[in-house]
Amino acid sequence: MLSVFLALFASRRLSVVFLLCCGLAVSWAQAGTLKGRVTDEAGKGLAFATVYLQGSTVGSTTNEQGDYQFAVEPGKHTVVFQYVGYKSQTKTLEVPEEEQTFTLNVQLLPDVYNLNEVRVSLSGKDPAYGIMQQVIAKREYHLKEVQAYTAQVYVKGLQRLIDVPKRVLGVIKVPAGLKPGILYLSESVAEMSFMQPNKYRERMISSKVSGNSRAFSFNQASEFNVNFYQNLVKAQGVNERGFVSPLANNAMFFYKYELVGSSQNNGHLIHRIKVIPKRKSDPVVSGYLYIVDGDWRLQSLNLYVTKDQQIEFVDTLRITQQFTPAPGNVWVLQSQKFTFDVKGYGFKGNGYFMAVYSKYRIKPASFVKQEPAPVAAAPAQTLTPPAAASAPAPKLTRKERKAQKSAAPAQGMPDAEFFKKKEVLLIEKEANTRDSAYWAQIRPVPLTQEEVVDYHKKDSLQVIKDSKPYKDSLDRKNNKFSGTSLLLSGYSYRNSFERTSFSIEPITRIWQYNTVEGLVANLRIDYSKQFEDRRRYTISPTLRYGFSNEKPQAKLSATYYYDLIKRRAVGAEGGRFVSQFNPSEPITPFVNTVYTLLWEENYAKLYQKSFLRLWHNRELFNGLSATFQAEYDQREMLFNTTDYVLRDHASKTFSPNNPDNAEVGEYITFPRHQALVASVRLQFRPGTRYISHPDRKINLGSPWPTFSLNYRKGIAGVLGSDVDYDFVSVGVSDNLHLGLLGSSNYSASVGTFWRKKEMYFMDFRHFSGNRTILSGDFSGFQLLDYYRYSTQKTYVEAHYSHHFNGFILNKIPLLRKLKLQEVGSLNYLHTDAAGHYLEVGVGLEHLFKVFRVDFVTGFQESEKVSSGIRIGYGF
């Protein structure tokens, strides 16, 4: 046994030595460093020009000052220098085996475009239309010509603040440490894999964030893949509808084209096409396309959008892309850059994100014609004695097998099996530990002087900024008490060095009023503590006193998030407190206070419970999460004790603190009783994509909807429990992106009680109703009574809303300047008592950027029963 162990150890040790030798061989092979500067005709540095080795995808992009730098292998190379709108140049470079640094400075001249070289035209139209018809006809071919690839992607992002207000909207205080200057500077290097039609996996190898050596970059290479061969270019966070590509099948309805001219460039005839929107309010782009004659593909592009295209918080967004030929008779993206100017809520700034792609390994699509390979002579056959049987491969551990399954194939070409795992980004644990020597060698784009200063300054100050005196000084400024903040959002006191905080709720939740307790003092204090590995816990005691019924109440809740990778948490809450019959609390204390005092409407119906609740939440496997809960209550009725109002309405009187229900009858009562209730909630979203950080897992979206299963059981006889019932429901929900038509979201559920030997009104299935003009949740019912159609039987519930994202109003000249967006909604409920109940709503959102107003009409059994206006938040 010992000999086997030693042999296994030796084989693995030799494997490690072999891998290290291979790594050294690779580093030795990169014997040269090529650097220099690319300038324009006036000698000014050309920012983000492309420099690459001809016949390969190895290269770089110049920085804002025109400087470039990248590693080259030994051998003879042709270096290509190109920039959008300029004549390309080539230089020959021979790199010896010895490590050396080579400098090539190049001046590029503006390209001269000649209309006489155009060979494609349509009678009576600008020749650009004939060229674009050819490009559009081959759009899908170029979209799919690369079946799969892997590439190394370098991403750098920079964001600057130019102006910073003291307060946002004159109310919210800006944190003390937020000042003009570079807000975010980060670099990352990743290996990205792609397979048609739209599958990505990425492994972040290295990450650097200015001023925070422990942080990981937000850069995600796959998020920068903007493909204009697609009909609709998505731009999340900038424009909710996306933009129609000037290469789209229907592009002629949105764009005009002008041929600026044509020019021979690096062996290709390139047509420069000006792209002009037919209507500025459409989701379109402007700028220039550079088209390769004959292939009818993009050689490069320079496009931009402005506020005319209804983009949010960005004045101008510009994108440049450069493509290059690659082995396999295809072209690939070599570099792209996004620059932007932002302005909003008193902030003003700018910045850019750039990505440089290199070291491609490509699998062309089967329909791409390949150059015939020369037939090699068959090697002479020689007889050799049979090889000795090799030792069996060492048995891998479970962890090693899992890592092997997650890794890309040995030859670096992704296959279908590789993409079965839904991990779109893996950030290596050591990614943020690379030193300056590593970055100096691998960085393909030299830092500008501004970036060098920012790194040096912030990295030097990091020890100071992490120190207790510095953090305490910031806390003293940020912890200053503000009456406005206490009124709107509450007050927080933070100790940044200890990672602790205390907070209290706003005045509108501390002081409340209802007909059961009268004036209420409700003080909740939240204490939270976060650890360095992101584990955290929160403890929240709440004290409550009603001045009319003279009853003190208190409860204590605690939550501990102890595993952010498997998304596990536990919690407990207990005490004696008041509760709404619907635990979702469809009416907030503030709204109930206003309506009770001013309109004599006491919508909130309360009961008292002494309780203990325990819960546990975790992800069972990717996409499937479970919440387990058990609660023991002692429940008691509460009654109105006051009828005080600020405005007395002679025609109104307060209703009793007993809900009115169509199934049970008017003014429900119940005896004091005990209830032990256990529940399980499962949520499953197949195909959930996720990001793996070293210390946490972040779930993203999925093409599938979310399915849910809820089971709740009242357990009789245990600890004196009086309830005995079983409830189950299933549901489905999803968000649908419909391109230019906007986006929709829907949810539907059906549930039933199949055993109900003993249950009380708070055990019913309640629905989120609303009887006020204010809507806290537009995804629920807007006119339905809070409790009239609560049920102990079978129900069907469905909600649908569609956000047109300006599809209609953007076509109206005066209204489109307001950036208002249309929204429509449907809400449906069926129970035995309600029959078929339907709400239809239409509205406007983005009013003053944050508000939404709907007009809703309710129908019951095809008869109109109510209508009203609802106001709430709608971003």
C-alpha cells in the first residue's frame, strides 16, 4: 500500500513539474515586447487604434495617448496599424529568441475615399443602398460563420466624476468620500468561450481595482459583446428597447445611407457608409460603417446614440469596433470601445470601457468554405516492438473530477458538453493577487499618465483608507443626524472599521395611528454585522405601545447569512405583536394612518399573536431554492378602542376591526386559540445562469420561467395546536423581452385547501388588494377589497403587465421629449365567491423619472364594478 501511495505521489509531482516546465516554455517563447506610439497627421496620439500581427489575432489597442504594447513570439512578423477612417500601414518585424524590446512608432494618414471605385449601385439612389442590400443579405451568414471560439480578453474600465452635488434632489446627502476624479478604474484578463447561438462561459484569470486590492473587477467580457449582425442590439441600463442595427433585415425602414467613398486598405476595397436615422426618436444609431467589398462584411464601425434616442442618464454613448481576418476564412472582433458622458441628479461625468481580444482558437461553421490543405506524404511505416503497458492513471478525487468537468477541453475548443454548466463567469480565487510585474507583462494597452497616477495614489493610500482613524473620520461625516433623512428614510449609524451598523426606521413608521391602538409608538432598531468573508447577521428588536388600548408589544428577530455560495441562511423571530390578517401587509402603516385620520377609512384589520417563528433558506442545487418554516402562535382578537379623526365625515363611520368576507360572512370573529403551522416553499428556474465569486454565488437570468410550489400544514394536537388543514399552490412567473415592442411580466398561480378540519381567517389564502389611490405594488390587484374574497377553497390568480417603453409615445413629437412610457395591465381572480373578477389598467410611467399613474377599471362577471386612479413608483 505504501509503494502504491508513493508511486501515485511521484506521478502527480512529476505532472506538476511537467506543467511548470510547459509554463516556463510558454513564457520563454514570448521573447519580444513590441511597443510604440500611433499618431495622426498632426502628430497627435490616436486613441484606441488597433495594432496586430498579420495572419493572427495577436495584438493590442492604443491607449488615450496613442501608446501600445504587447508581447510577440520569436519569428518574422508583419505588424498592421489601423484606425477607423485612416489608411492602414504595415511594418516588418523580426524577433530573435533572446528577450528584447522593439519600438515601432507609426503616423497614420486620413483615408482618401474615391467614389469612382464603387462597383455596386442602384439606379436613382445613392450607391450606399446597393452596398447595404448586399450586407443585409449576408447578415445571417456573418452572424453564424463562427461556430465556436475561445479567446483571451483584456477589459479596462474607467469612470470619472466631474461634478458632484451636495445632495441628490436637494434631499439625499451624498457620502463624504465621493469627490470629483476617477471613481472607478479596473482591469481584468479573462478566457472567454463561445458557442452558437448565444452561449458564453468565462474565466477571469486576473483582476485589478484601483485602491482596493481585495476587490474583484466588475468587468465581464461577455457583457461587452455587442453584435451589430443581430437585428436588435440590446443595451441594458441605457435603453430598455435596445437599438435597431443598421444591418438589420428591416433597417431600410429606420435608416438612410450615404456612400462617402471607397478606398483600398490592407488589400481590401473598403466602402465608408454614413448611417443616418430617418427619425431621431426611433431606437437607432448614427455614425459610419466600413464595409469590405465582395465579402460584404464589417471591417470596422464608429457609431453613437444621443438623448434623441431616449437613452437614460447618458448624454452620448459611442461605440467603435475593429474586425480582423482570422484562420478558417472568417473574421473576428479584435477590439471595441464604449465611451460615454453621463449627467443626472446633479452628477456629471464620463468614462469608457474597452476590450481587446487575442489568442483566438476558432471553429468555423460547417458552411464556411475552407482553403484546401496540401496533401502530406504518408509517413513510412516502421515496425516497432509493442510498448510496455503503462501504469493505470491515478484515480481522481471528487473535487478534481468536478474541476476537470468545468475546465475547457485540452485543445481549448469548447463543445456542447462544456456549455451544459450554467456558470457564465468564474472568478479565480487568486485573480486579485497578481503583482505589478505581471500586469506590466500582460497588459496589452499601456496605462495613461492619469491612470498611472490614480493607481499609485490610491494603492499607496489604501493602507490609510483601511485604517481605523480614516474610516472613523468618514463615519463622523456620514453619521451626522439629519431631520430630513429621518423623515424620509430613517437614520443609520455606521462603524465602517468594525463593519457594523445601527439603523432606525423613518418617522412615518415610528409614529402610526389606527383605530385599534390609537396613537402608536413603534420603534425598531436594526443592528447588523458583516465579516470579511461576507457572512453577516442582523438582529432587530421592536418595541410598540398603543396609547389608546394601553397595550405594550415587543418582538425580536434575527437573521444569519452563513453561506453565500450555497445561498444558505437561518432566521428566528418571536414575541407578542399585532399583525394584519394578510401577513403580506397589503396596506402600509403610513397609508393606513393617512386614510384613517383624514378620510375615516380604517382599512387595516389587526389581531394579536404571541409567537415563535423559525426558518431556513438554501439553494438545493442550481436554480432550485427552498424555504422551510415553522411557526407557533397564540392568537387573540383585537377591537377598536378609538374613533378620533382629523377630518370628520358625517356620512362615514369606522368599520369594526373584523374583516368582511364573502365566504364566511360579515364581521368575522374567532376565539383565542393556538396554531402550529409548518410550510415549505420551493422555487425552480431551469437553466439559471450564475457567476461564481470566490466567496459567493450570484444568480442571473434564464430563458425559462420560475416555477413555484408552496405547501402549508396546520398541525393539530401538538403543543395544544387547534388548527388542522393542508394547503398547496403552484405558480409560474417570468419576464419577457419583446424587442422594440417593450417587455412583459406575468405571474399565475392556482391553489386549494384539500383538508380543512379546523382553520381560522388568518389561515385563508389572502390576495394583495388596494382601496387607496396610492399603489405600493403595481404587480397586484389595484381595486380589490383587502379581505372580501379571501378564500378557504380553490382559487386561480393571474397578473400580466406590459411596458411599451415608449413604443407609442416616442412617435408623438411633443410628448417624446418628456420620455414618458406607456404601460398596460391585467389582473384576474377566480374563487367561488368572486366568480370571474378582472381588472384592466392603462397608465404612464417615468413621470418625473420615478412616478407612475394608472387608470384601472374592475369587472365582475362581465359587469363594471369599480374604477380608479393609482399612483406609485414606476422607473
